[in-house]
Amino acid sequence: MQPLELLKSYVAMQNECVDEGKGDFEKVLILFHPDAELAFDGLSFGPFRGWESIRDALELGGPSDKMDVMEVAWSGERVLATYAWRKRPGAAAGTLSLEGADGLITRLVIGVMDE
């Protein structure tokens, strides 16, 4: 999978996990490389490296609302997107910066804007 497809899959799987309402984001892990990094820009949370650490982070601080991608730009193995939460459609909530290799996410930085 290329980074753009990885981004689409990540958002779709995350939204599916929110729909299920169990706070279980384990299925999202299949998109991450075993040594991947998940970081947050705008929060003092993380970074997290590796499947176990990423799973724990998502379970502790996973989203409670679905996400929609608004704008996307990409170059090579990196894609940058602006996202909005469904509870505030069209209002940019932050950014997703995703890097991939071998069809897996190697680094995901979730930027959070001040509300």
C-alpha cells in the first residue's frame, strides 16, 4: 500500500473502531510496521514506538469521534492531511503526517489544533 492508501485505510479503520464503541483500536495495528512510531504534535502524549506501545496509546487516548480528511498533499513516502471531527464538520481539527514503507505505516504524527 502506498502512503495515500495507508492514510485512507487508517482513517476508515479508526472510524470503524469508534463506531464499535469499545475503545478497542487493536485492529488498526495491522497498518503499522512493527517498529513504527506514533507521535502527537500539540499534546504532551508520546511518542510511542512499536505495536505494543502504539496499541496502549490508542487504548488510553483513542478518539471518541469519527474523523474526516479534508485536504491531502503527498510526496514520495509521506502524506500530509488536514482532518476534521464529525461533531464539527468542515472545521479543521489538526493534521495527519504519515510516512510509509513496504506497505505499512512507519511514522504517524497526529497534529492537534487548539480549539
